[in-house]
Amino acid sequence: MSETRASYILLGNILPFLLATIFYFGRVYSRALILRTFGWDDWLLTAGWAAALANCIMACLLTSFGGGMHESHVPSTAIEPSLKLLYGTLIAYQFSLCFTKLSLCALYLKVFTTSRSSRVFLYSVFGLVVVATIILECISIFQCTPVQGVWDINIHKKCIDTIPAFYASTVESVLVDVLLIAFAAPKIIRLNLHARQKYALLFTVCLGAVPIIASIVRAVRVSNILHAEDKTWVSFDSSIWSAVDANVSIICASVPSLKPLLRQIAPGFMGSTFGTSAPETSGQYVNTRKSWLERSHGARGYELHSVSQSGVHNGSQLELANNAGKNDWTIKNGANDDDDAMSEESIHAGPQITKSVTVAITRVEPNST
């Protein structure tokens, strides 16, 4: 029996895809069934997931046609099918990265909506991804004339060198990931969120470094393969790193929208872990009703009554309403027009409708004894 690395190729492609699929369907459930706000960023991610599925299927089928085997052991009848599958994985991989990055741009456009400079930046990144993908896909698809020459080694053909396009693809992918991380991380740090929620969001954004590492490792491995004699044997992990790159990108794009699902599954944990108070005021108003009722001023106590009022907001601040003759506290929400802001609901792209609460402090005289 011929020595093969097919099992590594199968595990390296199937496991990342299954993990990405769990996160993807978690996002779909959160957005479509819980929030009922399935938007164009979700459709873009769906296209990216479908391309990753196609890439996974073709990479697994490739093991039936010599993938992971020594080149000398690959039967001649498997050459054409294997070249067709390699051709397909190249196209699917590029599409998966494209739509996933576009989905992240669209998500950030929903979240960071205040600053004009932020919108210009995100639309520029969006355009860069679209233009680069069109160019790279055209080079990949039409690398040979006729196109059939990509997999048919017996016909007369004229092919271009695709190595420069491969390196350009790697540079574009890494550049876009770096730009998105550099854009989102500082804005999350400045958000008026509970510390744990802020750290969770930062961790999610920083996961974008994993596709960067995967892209670089993939580029190094492919470069080594180009100069190898036994290409089918040494190229087994190039498809694995391609799968890691594409599927971790899907996970990074899905995680920020999972909060409604997690809140439904474990409401107690989510309530204690992802509070919405600002770090500087966290805990200041915990057990407010109890503390006010227990506080006494001489022989007098206080009782709180609240009235909900609808409003649309970005960000949060606490304002003291100085109304003559009344002791009223009003919790309102707002943000400066020149600052980026992100509400709790907009983190998972829900509608930005919250409630402000007016708390009236009523003096309660103790009963005479």
C-alpha cells in the first residue's frame, strides 16, 4: 500500500470547517430567528461560508486523486481530476476570503456609524477587497488559453506565470486583516462598555491575527513546494493552512453576533459576564433601590420609582436633572457627532433602540409610633 498523508489533509480541512460552521449557524440563528435582522453583512458571510464549503469538499476529494501521496505513486488517470480540483480550490478559497472580509467591513459599517472618516475608511477597504478579488480571480480563471489547458496536459496552450498573483493575493489578504484590526481595536478600547465585554470584543477582533499567520505560513509553504521535486507529497499542509485561513476568518466574523444566542442559552452567565456599565461607573449603581431604601437621613427614608422612556442612542452618559421642587434622576444616552460609538445592541447588529429611565426619589416618612 502506498504511503499517504491523506488523513492529515482530511482532518486539516474538515475540522476547521466544522468549527466555522458551528459559529456561522450560531450567527444565523441569532440574527434570523432571535433578532430577525438578517442583513447584507449576513448574506455576504453566507457566500463566504458556501465558498469555504466548496473548498473543503474539493480538498477532500483531492485525496482520492493523489493528494498526500508521492508523485511517483499517483496514477496517470488521476492527473486531470486532481488538476481540476486544485483549480477549483484556488477559486473557492479566494472567494471565501473575499466575502468574509466584506462581511466584516459591512458589520463595522453597522456598528461604527457616527464618524464620516470611519465610513470612508471602511468603504475604501471594501473597494480594495472587491477590486483585488476581481483581478486575482480573473488571473486564476484565465491563466491558460484555452482555459482547459489548466488541467489538460495534452493540448497546445499558452499560460501565464501565476506566482506574482499568488504573492499579491497574500499581501492583500494580510493588509486587509491588519487594517481591520487596527481600525476596530482602538475604537473598542474607547467604548463605554463593561470591562469584561470590552475584553471579549478585543479578543474577537484580535482573532483576526490568526488568518494573518495562516496566510503567511501558507505563502511560505507554497514557495517551498514550487521548488520541490515531490510536489504531491510535500504540498499536503498547504491546503490545511488555506482551510485554517478561510475558516478562522468566518469564525472571527461570526463571534460578534453570537451574544443573543448565548444570552438565550445561559442568561445568568451572560448577565454577570457582559454588563453594559462603563468601567468607571461599574458597580456604582448596583443594588441602588436597596441602598436608597436602607439609607436614612435622620428619621426619614427614601423610595425609588422608575418610568421608562423610549429613545434612540449611541453611547451613554448620566445626567442629573435639576428640576425645581423635585429630586429626579434621568439616565439618558447620547454621543458626540464626531466620535465613533457602539451601543450594546449594535455589537451584534441589532436595532439601536433602548430605554432611558427616569427615577423619581420620593421621601417616605416613617409611621408614628
